[in-house]
Amino acid sequence: GQQVMQIPQYQHVQEGEDFTTYCNSSTTLSNIQWYKQRPGGHPVFLIQLVKSGEVKKQKRLTFQFGEAKKNSSLHITATQTTDVGTYFCAARSGYALNFGKGTSLLVTP
Amino acid sequence: NAGVTQTPKFQVLKTGQSMTLQCAQDMNHNSMYWYRQDPGMGLRLIYYSASEGTTDKGEVPNGYNVSRLNKREFSLRLESAAPSQTSVYFCASSESGFGQGTEAFFGQGTRLTVV
């Protein structure tokens, strides 16, 4: 399946600091999705990016899709304790939906 | 609207025992998936089903079998459980599949321990 690599694996920030997670692929992606999983919960869809260079915002979250459609990023401005969780990127390979290993975010008040 | 329902939520098995994890969705989705989640490994695709009557192997299919019973239900069977299958299992569904970006909806997960 199509492999997407995520970095970093873990990130610990103070509340109010910014956070970024990166997703990279060796092949061109048709689209990329981002999910959030709260501790003890299940993954929940955040957004999908389709176009080269696309940028989408959801309040303090900014999602980008690279010009070559091989990488993507999620940036959170001024983190809050409610942002705690694991963020996954996911990409399609045919009918399969493959996830990266995720970035676990811990926010200290 | 229940979405994706998984049963059971928790299960403890002895090595060698068999069991079936059940999953049902009420969103009329064509595609369904089974994932396992282990610490530091993310979500790994076990099997998926693009439509009723079809199933395909994902990244880690060994030791598992699946059945797409109808459009709503997709079950995962462990024929002879091993400690390496201790994990959290998630079922998911999406409206369509091939190369298309339709969001996946997840069940609450099944926490399985094999002793």
C-alpha cells in the first residue's frame, strides 16, 4: 500500500506554543486526509486536501498540501489542552486507506 | 444515527482460542475496513472491503479472516489467537473508495488481550 511517513512521533509543548506535524510520501498522492484521535478514543476525520499547494484552515488549525502532492502538514497555532491527542495523516491506495504512524501531542498547562 | 458499531468493546482470549469481531454501519457505505492499533505503530490496515462481496488484504492480514456479510456488516475472525494479536481493533467505513477522498468513520474500537 501507499506509505506515508509522519514526523515527529511525539511532541510535548506548553500551552500557547505552536505545533506542527509533517506527513511525507515517496509517491504523488491523489489526496490526503487528516484525523485526530483523543486518548482512549477513535480517529475522527478533520479534513481532506486534494489540490496541489492547497491550504485550508479550521480555526487555529492550518493544513497544507505540497506543490508536488508528496507532503502535507498540520499546524496548530497557540495550542490548548483540548488539542491533546494523536494526529494522523492518511492516503488512498486504490480502495485501501493507509495511515501514517501519527504524531502524539501533549500539551502542558 | 449510530454510525459504526463494533462489538465487543473488550475481550480477553487464551492463546489458541478463536473469536469474531463484529462491525456494522448504518450509513449505506460501500467500503469497510479493519485496522489494528499498537503503541508506536499507528493504524495498520488488516483487511478492507470495497463493496459487498469483495474483500482484500491490507498491510497485516496474517492470522485473520474477514467476511463482508452484506452491505452493512464486516466481521473480522481470529481462528487461533496469539499474544501478538493483542491490540485495539477498529472498524471503519466510507462512502466510496477507489482513489477518492471520502472520509472514513470509525467505530469505538475493541480492546483485545490474548494471554
